[in-house]
Amino acid sequence: MFCLQAAIANANELISPQCRSFVEIESVEEQKVVNSNGILWQIGQDGNTLGYVFGTIHVSDIEITTLPEPVSEALIESRHFAMEALPEPEALLLFSKKMFFQDETRLNDFVDKAIINRIKEILANYNVNAAMVNIMKPWSAFLTMNYPPDTGMPLDLVLLNKAMDVEAETYGLETLQEQADIFDSLSLKEQTRLLIDTVCNYDAVEADFIALKSFYLERDLAGLYNYVNRYSTMHEPLYKKLMHRLIDKRNKLMVERMIPLLQQGNAFIAIGTMHLPGEKGVLALLEEQGYHLSAIY
């Protein structure tokens, strides 16, 4: 017992960071972002239309999930539909299992009581009860509260259901296991830093939900990109590491896996909007492979 208490004490000393405020970079010059106007892109090659890539946002807001006519028409015409990961029951169960400690480790081993209480307060809005909070890994609490506490069907599932209605073949560009590993492979110290930053700045996170929705509805990917990167924390090694794993590395993988679907023709590919723009974005990577892009909406 003494050894366990000593280990926890050492972990707290090593891991538990203090609250700090998000700070916007002063006089930041907005970056010019490649492929930044539009969320629905037609993909072609050698004069033939092969399909569409559509940028999603993982929320259930009715203004987001009400599909614009060009998006709905493109999806109805498609015979192959791909999203980031298919929500298959067994995969969802394994993902859920990864979100929680499977041993005697507890979240309060790494954060103090005031932070735990604030986490419970925030996650109550996501229908996560207090008993579950303490067995959540720091990354799963962090990930949960970085989305609005919606209760309806998110856009990705709306698209999947519509694709199934028109009997399109459905595919996942990734597995849920691969997505979970992005976060689960971070050290507990890194996970805890991300979580505490979010908890201590949750008012700003909530304001960001509104701003990001506005950029999305305006189809302003450059605005979205620059808004996300305006905090000084985004330029720290931990956040750079996370964004490399979360965006850049996955962009390459998703392009590799979507090309066979595009070659079959009549493809509709739905991925998070932040994967589309920029020199390392999915659209630029497709152009490097010889595909022609046109913004449709």
C-alpha cells in the first residue's frame, strides 16, 4: 500500500499541471490557406468526374445537419460512400473500452479535487455521470468536451444513413481503433495537460463552438484554419505533436485509402473539414496525385 501511495504521489508531482489561460497571439498574420473556399469538392481525372469530397463537422446542430441541395444531390448520385470510420457495434465497444482505465488507475491520481469537480460539472452536460468520470482516461474527457454537448444525430451519421437509403456501398477510411490510438498513445502527462487546458478554458471552448459553426456555414476554411491556430498553445511541442497526428498524418492515410474508391467512380467521401485545406491538406494531396479539383459548394 505504501508503494502504491508513493507511486501516486510521484505521478501527481510529475503529471498534474496547473491551470493556465489560453492566450491569443498578438498581431498574428493570417496565413494564406490553399483550397480554402468551399466544403464540397468535385474530384476528376482525365476529364472524368470520379466523385466528391465533402467536409463535415461532427455535431448534430440542425443548421449543420440540414444538407444543402448540392451536397444532397451529390450523395444521392453516388454508389460508394466513405466516412472517417464506420460506427460498427464491435468497433464502438472497443473504442469505448479504450476510453476508460481497465485497472485501479483513476483520473484523480493525476488532477486535484477542484479540477475533478469541474470536470464532473462539465461532463454532466454530456450525460456522463460522476462515477464514470473518475475512470475516464484524461484524453477521453478532453476529447468529449471538445465537442458541443449535442444529443441528436451528428452530421456524419446523417450522411451515412442517407447513403444507406440510396444503397451505396459504405466504407471507413480508418478504424475506430486507429482513431483511439492517436490519443491513447500520448503519455498520461501529455493527456493531462490537454485536459486541464480545456477544463480551465472551457468558457473559451464554448465560444469556439459558436465561432467554428459560423466559419463552417460560411464555407470559410481559411477563417476556420486561422481561428483554430490563433492561440499560443497551438505552437507548443505537445499541440504540434497532436495536430501532426490528428491532421497531417491522417491526411496522408486517408488519401491513400480513398484513391481506390475514387477510381471506382461515383464516390462520395465525407471527412472532417479541417482535413481539406492547406498545403498538407487532403485536397492538395489529391492534386499532387494528378486529380483535378473544383469547388461545388
